[in-house]
Amino acid sequence: MRYTAIVILLLSALTVFGQKSAKIREWENQRKAALAEIEVTNQLLAETKKSAQHSLNRLNLLAQQIRERKIIINTLNQEMADIEREIAAIRVELVSLEKELDIKRDNYGKSVRRIHRRHTSQDKLLFILSADNFSQSLRRMRYLREYAGWQKKQAGEIINKQKDVYLKRQELEKARAEQQHLVRISEAEQEKLEQAEATQRREVQQLNQRQKQLQDELKKKQRQAEALNRQIEKQIAEEIAHAETEARSARERERREREKAAAEGKKAPEPSTGERVADTQGGYAMTKAEKTLSTNFVNNRGRLPMPVTGQYRIVGTFGEQQHPELPYVRIDNSGIDIQTTAGADACAIFNGEVTRIFVIPGYNNSVIVRHGNYLTVYSNLSRVYVQQGEKVATRQSIGKIFTDTENDNSTILNFQLRKEKDKLNPLLWLDN
């Protein structure tokens, strides 16, 4: 019986060991997620050499790594603060439990000593037989039974309270051990943060020393980007013109059919359900099916998948912006640059049709996929898996992303999103 009680007590203690408050578990999960993000960033940094041409990407990865380290340190601080509050609460509760236990032990001890002095078996019998009448004897017998029951109950309560105190002490020790563990992790993360910041400062200093070289390479890259944009805009203009020509031809054909029917006294034919109509003047004239596709595309804004397989980081954001570390660097990006690992594929973010495949120096192969009057552009592909006019499905691989093994070993996809001729920020549409 005693062995069983000990086993139950130990199992209960182990259960307490595994318990954490919901808030602490939340901080812990955030910390683990941030650590996983850092692993991705570290891998991409390891694959990217320190060439001048892509040093900005390295700086972006380093800045992201620093942000992720700060997130970890912040969550660690929050986690430790919550554990400190838990320890304080446990201590208060433990003091209260120990006081209750002392009181119960003291009361029980007094009752045992009192009944031992006054109520031996012979004393109990004399106590009952010395009653004035039979009714009083019955009441004295009931009193003795109830007193014995009370003593037994008190003994049980003392055992339970001892168990509560034991478990609470174990809980306190567990919290203290967890706190010390988090302190060690925090110190290690702080050291890694300082190392990352030092690396960032060194690379910024090196780039400042090569300012002219970097500016020349950026101008070259900007010219390549402008060539890419001109080609995209040319293809879009051609598609808009082609769709408008088809729409005019369809309207002219229907006009002739109506005139012919009127001359022959026949009923005019029903309007074609496949007639192309543009949402805006001068925009892409869509068929009914393309209009539905466009609507579905819009309805998935913010939930569209990333256009790459495997792990990734955004190393170039949308729009014109000043570099935070290099005052002489200003970047204008018509899309986003996504760095991933060697061998990764570019994937369609939604159902659509491949309308153009072309080559631009500096961006290798590019593929345009139309989703109604929305278009996605996937540039810097070493291989293309699809053909012009082919229907593609969401997440279908459309090409292998180029890995620059001769220069900086990076694997970067330039991804653009447009509505008609207007450039859109992909990050507002993707689930990233």
C-alpha cells in the first residue's frame, strides 16, 4: 500500500514537470520558429559568396538574421519574465501550503496525545459505562466513533497536504531549472547577435571601400532590369492588342450575322458568350472564362503560395528604396527577389496560361503566366519546363532557377506581379 502511494506521488510529480503555462508555451513556440528561420538564413548565407555583385543580398540576409536574433532574445526575455512570475506565485503558494500542513500536524498531534492520555481501551469502556442512563451511553459511543473518524480524516488530509507540498516544491525546482536554462540560451543568443552585427559592420566597411565598383555593377544590373521591364511591357502591349483585335473581329462578325438575318427576315442570332470585354479602357479584353479566373485570383489575395520550392528568403523588396546601410545605394525593383537553395524550381502561384517565354541578359529565361487580366513573371530560370500556350496549375513547376556557380553561387528568382500594365507588390498577395 505504501509502495503504491509512492508511485502515484512520483507520477503526479512528473505530470507537474511537464506542465507549463499557455503563455510560456507560446513564447517557446515563437522562439523555436525564429530559430528555424535563422537556420534557413544561415544556409543561404553559407551558399552566397562575398562577391561585390551580390553583396547587397548578403547584407539583406545579415540584416534579416540580426532581426531574427533579436526576436529570439525578446521572446527569451518574455519567457524568463513569465517564469519569474510563476516562481514568485509558486513560492507564495508553497508558503501557504506549508503553514496549513504545520497547523494540521499540530492539531493532529494534540488530539493524539489527548486521547492517548485519557482514552485507553479501559478508559473508553469506563467512559461509556459511567453514563447516567442508556441513552447517554449511546451518545458517548457515537461521540467516540465520530472522534475516531475525525482523527482518521485529519490523518488523510495531512497525507494529501504533504503530497501537495511535495509537488509544489518539485514544480518550483523545475521552474528554477528552466529559468537557468533560458539564461544560458539568452547569453548564447546575445553573443551570436553581437557576432552577426560585427559581420554586418565589416561587410558594410568593405563595400564602402569598393563604392565605385559596386555602383558600376548596380548600374549594369539596373540596365538589365530596365531591359527586362521593357520586354515585359512589350509582351503585355502585344497581348492587349491581340485580344482587342479578336474582340473587334468577334463584334464585326456578329454585326454581319445580325444584318444578314435581318435581310433574310430571320431572327437575329444570340450574342456570343465568348465575347471579349476589358475591365478598363485600353486594358486586356477577357473572355468569360478569363474573367472568372481573374476574379478567383483576386479572391486569393494574401493566400497565394510562394513561387519557389524549398527554403527561401526575400532579399529584394518591391519598389524604389534607399539601402539602410549604404547611403549611396538606391534600388528600384519592379518585383521581389527571392533567394533559395541550388536546384530549386519556380512554381506558378495560380492557375493560368503561359503566354510568353523569352531571354534577357542578366535574367536568363523568363516566363509570363496570365491569370485573366493579372500576370505573373518568373525570371532568372536556367531551364523552362513549360511551353507557350500551355495551361498551368497552382504550384506547378515551370522552370529551374539559375544558380550562379561562377560568380556568387546564389540562386535568386526575380518575381513580378502585374494587373494589365500596372506593377503590384507581390508580398501583399503571397502567403509568406
